[in-house]
Amino acid sequence: MTLAEPMVARPITREPAIAVAGLSITARDDAGSSLPLVKDISFTCNAGEVTALIGESGSGKSLTATALLGLLDPDVYDVRSHALSVAGYPAAPHDPESLAPIRGRKVGYIVQDPGAALDPTMKVGDQLAELFMIHRGMSHSDARREVIRLLNLVRIPNATARADDYPHQFSGGMKQRVIIAGAVALSPEVLIADEPTTALDVTVQAEILTLIDDLRNEYAMGVLLITHDLGVVYQVADRVLVMYAGRIVEKGEVEAICSTPAHPYTAGLLVSVPDLSRTGAVSAAIPGSPPRPGLDRGCPFAPRCFQAQSVCATDLPVLQQSGHTMAACHFPISDGVRHG
């Protein structure tokens, strides 16, 4: 079984798989108060490329991905954007139903917790078969054949027999493969993967990333990869978006981001990664904690920054070209050299 059968490979086009302009997400409480969580972010994810969205927990990464799929509760969240296009489909993020026609068909979604996404009372094969029966109008027997193909596609051994197993009979890595199978079942143009290797051991992580990368290369899918793991970014990403306190603070090609970061937060993330290739290498955590949501004065990273100055506490920096990347920083790092 090869990846090219029976899905049809698509040529890489210039049209972005995802194009977002001015996306903002605000939470509302019962008292009518609002809390800004994601603030005016813009980015593109190109077809055939992996764009990694990285940052600490609570930075707004998963919230952004969920908004792109139209899955946020409109009674709780107010989602706005100047423009949003997913798989070439113009959408209104404040209207979740506007994205309903492309979920599954045009956009696949790999959730963070595969165990919670699978129904423990149903056989895995029956859960996957529903995709083809509902969206393609297939009979159960035809859908079953597609399920076996999918399980082979994601390299689950003995696929015919495993289709009759329940989720609890699968390891964490195998459950993730099942989720990936469901995400690509209908040949989507875009794949959104939210922390797809969380809680998996290193060997299984590598296998899952290789599988996602193979699918991306074979079918020219645009992949938005949500992660806090820079090791994952090194392995598969083409472009990187660095998110902090609900904002994009740096973006650029992976080589530029990882070799000459311009934003002190990005530099801090890189320094915090242990370098196992160097004996005696020391990693260092970023001091302090991310700010509480809703604090909009000045640079949100200023209280933790090694080179913050008075202007950083009062004026919000905007994204602008700095070396080989774009960074939202009043005093960007130049050629790897710190200011101050």
C-alpha cells in the first residue's frame, strides 16, 4: 500500500492553504465583561508547506486553530477578522456555520488528545466508516474497504483485524494514527494538527511526525502545526509563527528563526531547549510567567525581557522586518547579538 493510492496528489499552488488577516478572539462572561485572548493576528500557511505555530501554554495557539475551524462557542467567544480564507474558501469566523461545509472535506483536524476524540463504545473501524457513509453516501461494506485502506495508509499493522478493535485496545501512538486516518479520510487540502505528539515517547513522536510529513509531501497539503516543542519545529516545519500572550511576535522561515531570532522571546525559547550534541551545554528557562489576559499596555514580554527599556512598558511594538524575520520588538536582536 502506497500513500498515492487511491487519493489523488495535487500540484502545489500559489494560493495559501490558510490566509488570516486581523484575527481577534474575545471571551465573554455572564456579567457581560470581555477578555481579549487573541489579538489582531495575521498569517498565511502555504499549500505543500508546514507552518508551525509555537509558544508557551496559554499563548492562544489552540484557540486560534479552533477558531479557524469554526468550533468556538459563539455564546462564549467573539471571533472577528478582516479576512479569512481556508482551502480557498472565504469564511466569516464570527459565524461558525460558515466553516461547516469545509470541515472534514477541505480541512482535516488532528486533535491534541486522541483518546478523548474516539468513542470508547464503538469499534475504530465503525467510527471511521461513518465519515464515508455520511459525507460520501457509501454503503457500510464500501466504507469498510475505505477504512482498511486508511488504516494501511497510516501504517497500522494488521489493519483488517484492528478495524474491529475498540480504542482502549490501541496504544497512544496507534490512537493518534487512527485520528490522522480520520483527518485525511476525505482528502483535505489543509491539515491542522494541534500538539499531535503530546504524551508520546520520543520514538513514537518521530514516527507520527514522519507520517504527517509524508502525507503533506504526497498530497501538497498545507499543514498548520500547533506545538510548544521546538524539536518538532526543527524536524518538519518550513515556516514558524511565534505566539506570545495572544499575539504573533515573530515569524519567518524556520532556518532564520532558529539561527538568528530577532525577538528576545524567541531567543529565550531556543536557549531553553537542551542541546544533547554538546557536552556540558546548559539550557536556561525564561524567567517569570506569561501575563494575565487583557493586559494591553506596552510589550507583553517586557517584564520577562533581558533588554527591556522604558518604552517597552508603554508602547506596543508592531511586526516589522528585522534581519531575516519579522519581529514585534522595539529593540530586536541583531545578528544574534543582544542589546543593552
